[in-house]
Amino acid sequence: VVGVDATMNCHLRKAKVTLRGKTPKSFATLSVRGSTMRAWLLPESLNLDALLVDTDIEKYAKPVITPQQQQSQQAVRSRGRGRGRGRRF
């Protein structure tokens, strides 16, 4: 396992995929969408305590927004989408 996204997409190296009733296939690199996974079979010798560490904590933290930045963002998106319905000038 190389990495896992916030949406549980998994990026793998040296992966072996076994489908029901078919022969296993080996891949050098493989990315799998998180919603398609049912089960993981990991080797017993894998040290999970050392591997399961979140290194991208800053990536998921929300940035601090000052009141001036908040007002400028509201001014940019205050017009909405489209021309509206039945609004007359």
C-alpha cells in the first residue's frame, strides 16, 4: 500500500488481483476506487503500527480566513447562478 486518499481510494505497488473463478493477475502499480473495495487481505508479517500514520494532516486542515477575506469571497459569489426566475427591474 503506497497511500490512501480521504475518499478511500487506494494506491498500491506490487499488487495481485484475484477475481472469483479467474486466475490471479499481478500489477506493478494499481489504483483502486474506494467504493469498489470489499475486503483487503494483508500479510501477517505487515507492521501496521508503523505503517498507519497520517502524514498529510496539514493537507486536510481548513485554512484560517480573516474577516476581510470572508467579505471579498462573499462579494465574488454574491451574484448567484443564471439570471433568476421572474425577477423584474
